[in-house]
Amino acid sequence: MPSQIVTLMKPNIAWYVVVTALALSFMGVMVIGTVSPTLASDQSRWVVIALVGMVMCVLPHPKQLSVIAMPAMVITLALLVLLLLPGIPTWLVRPRNGARSWINLVFMDFQPAEMAKIVFVMALARYLRRRDSYRTLIGLLIPFLIMFIPVGLILKQPDLGSALLFPPALFAMLLAAGAKLRHLTALLSIGILAIVVNVAIIALDPPVISPNGRILPHPPATRWMHVLKPHQEARIAASISQFKGEKTYSRTTGYQQETAMMLSGAGGVLGMGDRSEVILRYNWLPERHNDMIFSIIVNRWGLVGGLVTMFLYLLLFYAFIVVAARSKDPFARLTTVGFAALLFTQATINVAVNIGLMPITGITLPFISYGGSSLLATFMMVGIVINFASRPPEMLARPSFEFDNREAIFQ
């Protein structure tokens, strides 16, 4: 601990991480206050709890974090299974919007999927830290298995938004660990092809929505082609319709995204300031304190506010990458890369959804969206990265990923 304090007293990239995370959280409390002063008060309380969690993650030695990674993964998987067990009382597992994703802890609703992101990255980093089996195509099976187990359980809730964040973290960590680029490119191409095929199927045979908003089933002749859930297909169809300039889904599935885009555009360059509260009162936007909060930022503070928000995320991402580059410990380096990929992907998808570049996926904006579990998880990531940045290099393990006399990474 004394050595950590000495290291932090010197110029250290860790302070970029702290300041950026606090700035984003302060912005979150302010913009949530535009939606609801009560929710802003709750969010302020979550910020304090999250900061305590961050400090707790700064204290353990990285070797201790590495040791507990696998047990923590097992415990988190058990909690994900608990959410899906039949007969669990509703006072313990609280369904929301049709998803069984939260466990009632009395003082907060805990979302195991948020913790799953952290322990997945740490467990994968522990597995990869001194192996080179993943430099073969067959050797990639175990890293993908480590990902598919929590992703499969999260998709069963269902929570597509959280599940989408795991593959980018996996690919980033494999690339940082030295996996061959041609293997990763081939796997990525297969994934992209699957997405393109599904989007094409939806475009050719879009879901039909009744006037009351009910999604009608596809005809038996084409039902076999559709692998996504009806509400997911409807969101993709609504985005396709918006790109075409049509209003087919504007009063049903596409209402939320179109309203978010309208509010973003109404903010102009400098935003509407306090008038945003009046605008929001007469333009109902579902999940405006959560998934769609970026549109509220732009409505209140305009294009300038949106650009400042994105700059803060880029600065945080840069700080994470610098910490990873300077780390000599393979576990620290890979964990930091995984966290950077998670947060950057999450922020990018949320912004893209709010401005109409992607279908709605149910992904929150890190540090800013309302929610105790999400805020605690993101600050725990920050605390772990600060932990790595505050350790003198000589206290860490030997350098890793030395592939002397082997094929180059790009082969």
C-alpha cells in the first residue's frame, strides 16, 4: 500500500482514469436530474457506493485478483443460473420488461450480468496469461467456451444488450495476447456474415405489427428462416424502415428511437438548457433515464454536450490502453484491455442507438445511465485498472507474450 501511494503521488495515468470517470458520473447525475430529481438523488447515492467499491478494488495485489478470478466466475455463473430457475419467488428475483435479470438484495437490485462482465475478463486473462495454445485455431475453443457459458445464460434472461459486450472483449484480449490475426479475422467474418444474413431475411420478410403494437407471427412457410426473437426482429425492421425514410413502425416499435432522434436534433448546437424539462414532459421517451439517456444529454447541452461526452469516453479508453501498454504483468495487461473493450463498445453502441445508426439493443451508457449495479460494476473496473497503474513495475510478474522464433502474429 505505501508503494502504491508513492506511485500515485507521481504523474500517473491513473489520475486520467479517475477524473474522467468522475466527470462522466457527475454529468450522469445532472442529466438524470433533468428527467427526475428523485432518480438523480438515488444516482448520487449509487455514486458514493460505487466509489467505495472502486477503492476496495484498488487495495488487493494483482496476484490476489488473479487467484480469485476463477472462483468469482463460478459464483457469478451460479447467480446467473439462479435467475433462470423455476419457482424462485418474485421477492428474490424481480422480472422487469419480461427479463429475469435482477436479484433483490433489499438495499439494491443486483444484476449478476454486470458482475459477469468483470469476472469474465479476469478469468479469461488468467487463462491466457502464460499460454500460447490460442495461437492455433483449435486452441481458441476454450477462450470461446469461457465466453459462451455466461453469454448463453444471459441470453436466456433474455438480455441481448449485455451479451453483445462479451465478443468484442474476447477478440481484443486474444489480439493483445498474441492470437493470429488471420484466425480472428476468419471468425469475425463468419459473425458478420451471420448478422448480414439475418438482417437480409428481416428486410425481405419483415414482422407485421398490429395497430395495438402486437407482433404477429410469421407465416409457417418462412418461419423457419427466422432465428431472432420477434421483438428483436421488430427493432431491426424499424431501423431499416427509418433508413428508408418510411414511417411504418413510427407509432409502434420505432417510436422510442424516433423520439430519441427528434430530441437529439431539437438540442441544436448548444442545447435547450433548462427548457429540456418542459420538452421531455410533452414528448414521452421510454427509458430516457437509462438506455436513451444520450439523447437527453444532446437535448439539454446540444451537439457540444454530445461531443464532450464522447471525448471523455475516448480519453478514458486512451488511459486504459496506456495502463495496459505499460503493464509488465500479463494478467494486468489483458484485464485492462478487456475492460477497455467492454466500456468502449458499450458507449459506442449506446450512442449509435440514440442517433439511429443501430437498432435498439437495451445497452446503458457507462457511468451516466441510471442504475446501481451498472455504476458499481464500471467503477470496480476503474478501481482494478487504478490498482494496476499504481503498482511499481518491479512488483509485478515477469514480462509476457514473448514469441521468439515463432510465426508472426499476422501469419
